[in-house]
Amino acid sequence: MEKLKVSYEGLKGNEKGIFLDITCFFRGYDLKDVVSFLLQGRGFSLEYVIRVVIDKSLIKIDQYGFVRMHKLVENMGREIVRQ
């Protein structure tokens, strides 16, 4: 878990928040829906933030446009939220 946290710790404030939102609520959703939901709640453009989270290998977008993440990354994000 600590090795996975290195990528998370490299994120900035908004990036961390978006990653945790995706981890807790939007895993398996269509990326267009995720961006729409988060845009309503956050009020700023998410394309850059989503790209950063993908580049850090915390999430990936499958060939159909759905948000995916490894179960260990999901568990790490949920543990961060619990703490």
C-alpha cells in the first residue's frame, strides 16, 4: 500500500480530490458521465486533472470509455478516505 501511495502523494490538492471521488463513487462509470458529475460539483475543467491521474497510473480508461482501476489502487484510495 505504501508503494502505491507514492503516486497519490505526487498529486496536487484538486487532483487528489478528483482521484478520491473517482475511487469512491465512479469506478466503472463512463468517463463522459464522470466528467459531467464532477463538473457539476467542482465547477472547473477536469480534462487536465483526469489526464494527470491517468498519467500517474492511478486510473485508466478502457477501449469503451469506462473508468477502470486496479483493485489495490481502489483499496488504497478508500483507505485514505477512511483515515
